[in-house]
Amino acid sequence: MAVEIITKEDLSEFREKLLEDIKGILGRTDEPKKWLKSYQVKNLLKISPGTLQNLRINGTLRFTKIGGILYYKYEDIMQVLEGSASPKKS
């Protein structure tokens, strides 16, 4: 009966392969979602509900309302963070 020794490197390699397989099965990527809800935006920007409302009112952050839920484009949020917010939409 042969004995096989497993090293830390073997375990690390197995872990990486396992994580890749699980991500493949779940279809998850490290890319952010295209549309975010209000609570996700507040968590991402670390702002209060009032601040988020002010960003909507003054046109700094565009949004779409569907069935009472506000959605924000991830790319618009990144533009606001970079300081290149688009002008207010009429």
C-alpha cells in the first residue's frame, strides 16, 4: 500500500481549482452588476438615504424607477465618483 504525502502547495492549488469550478457553475464573475438598487448604492458610496436623495434631486446621479424601486447604472455611479457626472437630464 503506497502512501502519498499532500503538501500545502497541493492544497493551495486544489483550492484555486475548486473556486474556479464553483464560479463557473454559478456563472458568477467578478464584474459588478449593471443596475444597482438604492441600498446597494448607499453601501457602495457610504452615504445616507438623504444624501442619495439629494444626488437624485440635483441631477448628479441618474436613476430609473420601475414599480416603485429605484435603479442606478453602475457606470453612472463610477462617473460621479470620478467627478465627471453628466449634466441634469430634462
